[in-house]
Amino acid sequence: MKKSAIAANALFAVLAISSLASCSSNGSDTTETVAPKGNDSVAAVTTQINIRFINEDTISANYNLAKDFKEQAIREYSKLENARQARANEIQKFGSQIEQKMKSNGYLSEASYNADMAKFNKMQEDAQNYLANMQRNSEQQLAAQQQQLTDSINAFIKEYNATKKYDAILYRAAGVYFDPSLDITDEVLKGLNARYNKVKK
């Protein structure tokens, strides 16, 4: 009894597959996949993937965490430029003093001139080291902030998609064209800011 039932089910499956193949050849919407020659056992399976995308530029411009990081970056850049200008002015001022003393025969010995020149060179070296260290610290801070921003967005996307169940959420830059109806940027941005503002408070 079981054998006859299994045989009937197998026959029904063969008929169903044959019917689908016939519909495909008659111009229906079913996607047709041509198997490589010599391999008749390959079956065509069509699945629909549920994809959405977000615009990274919009997120970067409007996510409050990203905006806070941008403000910090501007302050760091301003601090670095102010330090560079201050050191340059200090060195230039001392260089002018050396030049003035030379013109007015203010150096009573070669040793005193050499001492000022050594101090001048040391000021330049110290300034270069100080500014290089300051810039390196700023770059490390910016890199850490960028990683924190990426981690924050990724963590929210995972939490967000736990209920949405999309197969994939891509950045807009990952493709040439996306149907605008697949854009969930505003929804994601709203969720990101709501979470960030709550934590910040």
C-alpha cells in the first residue's frame, strides 16, 4: 500500500514538473534556466530575494553620532592648525632675532651665534616632532571614531532586521541601480537617532 502511494506521489511530481516546463516554453513568467549540455540532471530553481538598501551619504550627513564625530574632527583639525601656526610664528620670530643681531653685529663671538643657531634648529625639530605626534593622535582618534560609527550602524541593522527579516540590506554604493521603493534609509536613520539620543541622555 505504501509502495503504491509513493509511486503515485512520484508520478504526480513528474507530471507537475513537466507541466511547469511546458508553461515556461509557452511564454509564461517562470524564469527559464538552460542547463549545460550533457548534464540533464540540473534543475532550474528560481527564488526571490528580499533586499533593501540604505544611502550611506544620507546616514553620514544626518546620523547624530556621525555629526558629533564630524564636529570633533573639525575641532581637532583647528587645534592642529593653531598649534602649527603658533610654532611657526615662534620659530620665525627667533629666526628674525638672529638675523637682526647679525646685521647689527650683535654677536660678540662665533660661539654665541652657533648657540642661537643650535637653538633655532632644535626649535624646528621639536616643532616637527610635536606636530607629527599631534597629527598621529588625531588620525588614530578619527580611525577609532569611524570604527565606532560603523559598528553602531551594523549593530542597529542587525537589531532592526531581527523583526523585518530581509534577506539582505545593502549600502547604495554596492549597486548601480536600485528601485527607489527598496530604500529604507529614512526608517533606519530615524531608528539610529532615536537609539543614540536615548543613550546620550
